Amino acid sequence: MGKLSEESFSAIKEELIDGRLTISGMRVYLIGLFIASGIFVGISLAVANANTVGWDTLSTGWHRIYYAEAVLFIIHLLVLLLCWWNNAFSQKLLSVGMVVFTYKAALDPFLMVLMFSKDEGRYHSFLPLVITVLISGFILHIIILIKWINNLKPEIEKPSGKREQIIVR
């Protein structure tokens, strides 16, 4: 990685000033996630309440998933309502909200697919595929994150011309 310079931060600086990392940009992103997540979970809930599946026939695990979704929707709405001022607290809360609710929104379509497959009677054939995709994505995400974190360690040059990483503790 080498030495950090002012040029290294020019792209992130432009994003903070004019891009999607501004407070208004993060707010718009979270509003879009709220709407998209509402559509996915709403369709899934409508299928769950349909005659073929029925809310009463769902297991307690499914009920817990939908109750957790309701709690996350309330928290998402509170984040959107509490962050209308341009201050450091709003920026921090919106930044954390972007990360948390992006992960939540990434899982919402899988909930909808599983509920549709449950409605069609193909739940047991779709469940292994969905679990495989989710576990593969999680493992890939962790591998990339570890590689990215390892690349953040500063490197120094040895007299022999080889680079050595400094471990900062």
C-alpha cells in the first residue's frame, strides 16, 4: 500500500462533499431502502397471510422472522425521522444505518422467495439453494473483508528491496 498521501483521499473527499456520503445522500439512500424493503417484506407477508400458507399455520420461527422485520422497520423509520439535521450525530447514525439496513435489504428478497416457494409447495427444494447462496455470500464477504483489512497494514521497504508489513497493535 505504501505511503498515504493527499491524492489517496481525493476520491473519498469528493464523495463526502458531493456524493452519496453526504447527509442528504445517505437519507435518500435509506428512504429508497425503506421502500424497497417494504415492498419485498410486504409481498412476503401477503403471501404468508394467503389461504394456501396462512399465518396460523406458520411455525414460530417464521413468526419471529416477521416480528424481527417489524422491529427493524420501526428502527429504520426512527433513524429516518431523527436524522433531518446536519450534524455529526446524524451523519454517524445515518452511516451505521446504511450498513445495517443494506444487509437487511439484501436478505429481504430471499424471505420473499422462500415464502413464495412455501406457497407453491416447493419450500423444501428451494431452502437448500437459498441457504447455499447465503452461506457462500457470507463466506465470500468475510474473505474479501479480511483481504481488505490486511491490505490496510502499512508496508516498509527492507534494504534488500523486499517489502515487509508492519503489524500495528
